[in-house]
Amino acid sequence: MANWVKAALGCTRISLVILLVNGATDVLADTLHRLLTAVPHGQIGADTSTGVFAVVDQPIRSYIAAHAASLPLSASTVSTFWQLVGLFGLVGGFFRSSAPA
């Protein structure tokens, strides 16, 4: 096969990969945006949990409600972020992942 044909096929492949990556990043960014804007806008200071879960949940909700007033984020966004970080830590602990020292 001629070198110019190989070069043309290589350029075509690279162009297609760049096009697919560009489309994938757009889809990923859109999905992430929808996920972050789907945060519930509930009353954080309200007592909505009972039982054992309330022992952990209520002090944290009260702290977030008291200290989120000075933040540019809503209290429900901070609470959701706290829950996601906790879930990430739980999954990371399950897979024995830790930060390097």
C-alpha cells in the first residue's frame, strides 16, 4: 500500500477519534450538569429522619443549616455534596484505596 494512502487512513482515524472524544465530553458535561442541578431543595434544618439514622443525620443537618448561610451554595447542595463524599469514602474503603502519603 502506498504511503500516502496509509497517511490518509491514519489522519481519518485520528479525526474520528477526536470527533468521538469531543462528543463524549459534551455528553459527559451535560450529564454532570443535570446531576448537579438535580439537588433537592428541601429544608435542611427540618427534622426528617427518625431512629438510628437521626443520631448521625440531625447533628450534621443542623451544622450545615447553621453554617451554610455564608456560603454561595444552598444548604441542600452542601448536604448532598457531603453525602456524595461519604459514599465515595465508603466505596474507596471497601476497595482498600487510600491517598498516597
